[in-house]
Amino acid sequence: MAVPELQRPFVWPNVNVRDLFDSLYRGYPVGFLLFWKTGVDTSLKQIGTSQKQHVPELAIVDGQQRLTSLFAVIKGAEVLRADFRKERIQIAFNPLSRQFDVPGATTKKDRAYIPDISVLWASDFKPGAFRKNFIKNLSEVRELSEEEEATIEESIDSLRNLPNYNFVALTLASSVDEETIANVFVRINGKGKSLNQADFIMTLLSVFWEEGRVELENFALRASMPSDGQSSPFNHFIKPSPDQMLRATIGVSLKRARLKNVYSALRGHDATTGLDDPEKRKSQFDAMRETQKAVLNLANWHHFLDAIKLAGYRGQKMISSEAAIIYSYVLYLIGVRDYGMDRSTIRQVIAEFFFMAAMTGRYTNSPETRFEADLSLVRDLPDGEAFVARLREMCRTTLTNDYWDITLPSQLATSAARSPSLFAYQAALVKLDAPVLFSPMKMAQMVDPAVKGSKVALEQHHLFPRKYLEEQGITDRKAINQIANFAAVEWPDNIKIGKQGPSSYVPALDAVMKGEERSRVYKLHALPPLWWEMPYEQFLAARRQRMAQVVREAWSALCGDTDSEAPVSLSVSELIAGGETGAVEFKSTLRTNLHTGQVDEKIHLSALKTIAGFLNANGGTLLIGVADNGEVLGLSADGFQNEDKMCLHLVNLIKDRIGDVFLPYIHPHFEDQEGDRVLAIRCERGPKPAFIKDGGQQKFFVRGGNSTAELMGNSITDYVSQRF
């Protein structure tokens, strides 16, 4: 007996095999078998993986799973799984309880079990010796009665006689044609073990285009294994099944996604007459033959996969929907074959489309229906330019302002480990060339699937550790494991962090970063200023919004439509030449009144007002040693022994009057200018409102135009709520 090409691979799990043997042992009915006299057709696949000497006379139309199970266990033969992995099925049996099991750690140690019943049908099996040895071994761990010994012997003998079980079998004559056999197979299986529409179509391929099915299977097999230096479809994103590549072929050739209608179309079924038209069927298969060459072309396949890399995705662990890959590949090939598009252009637009589809989970629910609608939008367009415009229009209508501001942040409010929005954020970090948090290593380097070690280089770390949150009374795992509470860190750092609260471990890590580095890292990792001091729920809400904006920035970078350029760092001479502005102010001294020659608290306050104003606004630079008109005066009037003393004085002044929490956002340095020295104090946007202690009062200043103004009363509240 052999398996015809129209049969699917062995898909039963071992528990099904166990249940089959249990039913046979107890004499239960297990369904009928349907065979087909082949007329000695040598093209049929034979059960097992070794080469046979005899050509089979019977083909299995229905019953492959059952008969393959029996053959594999009784003959001790390997089966070939759907993932092309060879496996020998083992079933254990307890003669006392007459119970069958899939062997595990427990059954292997339990002497009451025969760990692998295949030995009972081995050519050199000796029943008497086996029963005697089994009873002896079991007697060493428990006492057996004569009745129990008799039960063991009877059970083993009954199991050995299992090949005598009588099946009900029907045999179709060799005169029945292959198409009829295919229809019988589809009908009887459609009522039993469920098959999808792809299985039905693969059946037709086996009958009318056998080499096409073999090509799909070979492609899937090669894609599942790393190449040995030869050209190969292997990649780090998807190990496609033959069914998935079939979907790609059908999508490109027939412009269909719903496979339930494709089966009738490939049969050449005429809805008017109710008959199958051989000519129509031939034309459909001819179209598929031509298309499949392009679908399985390795140059097309790998150039398309480059589009996924262009979108920031780096491996299978970042893919939540394989359908998004297959359907994007269909669109790629439509662009290349139907519209003759330049490959660089189509790769770019498919990268954009895939980013959108993967992030939004476009093909997660009812994927066939969704893609059928998408295909209808790209049919019969006049040219490649219209095709690109249509795909980008689909992206724009999906990624609206409401999506970025409302939908995506709400989708990030989840603890799902395989969330499309999480993978989109990770892809965004790769796209924006982000470093790992608190590390010089880049995300792109750390998520490279080609680099494998004994431990995962990149780990998702709880920013607010689980044990820390539990000590704070937060025990809901969904809240603790929210996406917004995770950040990518190197695994050595993760070990060091342990269960410390963020206010314990972050300040030390924060202190070693420079101002520009800190701003960029915190922006990319969506961390609010002083996030380690925030209440947990407030932190989650703030970070979700920032994560969404990081993804939006990556989307803009991918599309090449970023509006803002990188800020330009101006020299002191350029700042002076530009005069005082909203971001630049001059002060003659830091502490000395030039009229009296004495240290004056009002001069201190004047400098502090400017620094606080910059912190409370959008940052800026204060130049000490420059007059209001831009004349360089130098620093001698302040009378410090050296520049270190002056810098220390400034730092102490800020700590005492504004707060040491702002020091990381203030960056003083000295420069030569026109033969004198100037102190430049660059201020970043502050992380929270900066107040100045002045006597017994707290004063609030903001920068407006080229002056610094004090706000009071409700004006402070209104400004703070808007700015922070």
C-alpha cells in the first residue's frame, strides 16, 4: 500500500496514535479504510522513509493517518512530519492496567510500563522470555500476585495479536480516474478531519500538476534549513509552508485571496452548466505555472525580504503575522510583474506597506477577507505610479492622527508578549539606530538573528521590577507585565538591576550619560524626564504615548518625509554674532556688580532667572563674560582663583537655589573668545518645573522672546499644565 500524491503529510500528534492503539486493543470501531487499485502506478509515495523493492498495488485514499500510525509503531519506522522532521513514534503500555501512554519521564522510569511497544513485533522478539523478564523486573519494586502475573501475560499476548484486527475496507477499481479519486478524497475528508481550502487545492495540484506541488514542497523544505553555501530560500523571518507559497502563487496569478472559490476555478467549473471545462482548467493551471516561477525565484524572494529589513524588522521573533509577509510578497510581485516597477521603488513601498500591516495587525483576523478587499483595490490600475499611490493611500487612511494619538497608545496597554504594537516599537528602535538602554550597543546589533550565544544578548527588563511593585502593593501580573514597563537591556545589566526600584538603580546609570546622549536615549526609549520618580500608573500612561510617537517618528523616517532637521550646534562666536534671542542671553558677570565691584546677590539672581527660564521653556545658552551689546568682557571681574572654582560656585548655586535634580540638564564649559575666556552654560528643556529660592519665596520664570519673565498665581498653574 502507498500514499498517493493527493494525500497530506502525517499530521497526527502522538496522543492520537495512542488513542488509536487503545481503540484497536479494546476492539472498538475505528472507521473504514478506502483504497484505490493503482494499476501498478510507480509514481506513488510509499509509507515510511526508506526505499522499497516492490511497487504497491493499492493506494490509500482515506485512512492514511491510521495506517501510517500502525506501520510506524509496529515496524518501528520513522515518519516524516509536516515540518520535514523525521521522528520515530513511541507508545508505552501498562499490561496490568491495560493503559496506553505517550512515553514521558514518569513512564520511562515506571517498570509497570513497556516503554516502547514496537519491540513486541520485532523480528527477533521472544514472547516467553520477554514476559518472564518483564514480570521479574516489576517484582523487584512491588509484589505481584499470581492473578496479576496472569493479567500481564494475557495483556502482552493480546497486544501482540493486534495486527489481526479486522478493518472494514472499500476498494475502488483501477478504472476510476484520478480526478474522481481527488473528489472522493475531498468530500470524505471535508466531513471528517478538517482540511482547509489549501489542502483541497494541493489535491488538484497532485492530479493535474504534480511537479508544481513538488516545487512548493521543496521550496518549503529548503527554507526550513540553513543553507550549506548554496542559494537557498532560507531566511530569518519565515519558514513558509507549501500552503503559504501556494497562496502567494494564487494571489499573484488569479488575484484571489479567498481559497474557497479558487478550488472551483481551478477545476474549470462552469457555474452556468455545472460542469467542469477542461480548457478553462488548463488555462488556470497555465497561469499558475508561469506565476509560480516568479514566486519561487530566489532573487525575487530575497529582494522582497530586504523590504522587511528596511522596515526595521530583523527576525522571526519580531513577526506576529506570517500572513502579512506572504500577502506583502504578493503585492511585491504584482508590482514587479504586472506593473513593471523598478525594484528599488517597489521594495520601498512594500517596506512601508508591511510596516503598516504588521503594526496594525491588518491580517490577524479574517486575513483572506481583508486581503481580498486589498487586492480589489490594486486590480486594473493604469501603471506602476498608480499602484504605488494606491498602496500609500491605504497606509495613510489607516495611520491617521487618531491612530497615532489614540489607537496605538491604547494597543500598547497590554501584557501580550507577541503584540504587533510591541514589535513595531522594536522595529522603530532599529530603524532609528537606537542604542540599547544604558548601553553603547545598538538595537540592530543585539537583535541580529544570525548571532547566537549561550544566553540571549538582549533581554526585556522590567523598568519597575516585579518584586519591587509587589512590595508597593501592585500584584496584578497584567499591570506589572505591561509593554510600557519593559525596556531592552543587555543581559549582564539585567542581572545587576535585580529587584531594585528605579529610584535606586537609575540615578547612577543616568549620571554617567552626557546631556545630548541622555536626551536622545530617553526620547528613543520613550522615557519621561525623571521617570524613576513617577507613580507607576502615571509612568505607564506617559510612556505609552511616547512609545507611539517614537513609532511615528520611525514611520516618518521610513517614508522619507521627516519635517525637522537635526539641531545645529552653534559656536560661541556664532551665538554672540546672532545677538540675544529666545534661546541665547548674555551676562557680563556671574556674581559681581560692575558698578560697585562687589559680589551682588541681584547678579546671582539674574543668572539663575535665565537658567530657570531656559529649563522651563525649550532650553537655551547663557554666556557669562559678554555684555548686552555682544562685547566680550571676559571673566576676570568675577575674581575666581581659577575656572574650576568658578564652575564649582555655579554648581553649588544651582543646587542650593534651583535643585540638584536639574544639574544633569545644565552643561557649563569655558571657551576662548577674542583673547578672553567666556563661560557658556547650555541648558536643556527641564524635566519638571524649575523654581528659584529667593529669600523665603519660590519664584517661577519662563523665557519669552529675548527676555525672561516671572509668572505668578494661576499663570504658573496654566503654564505648567501645558508645558509639563
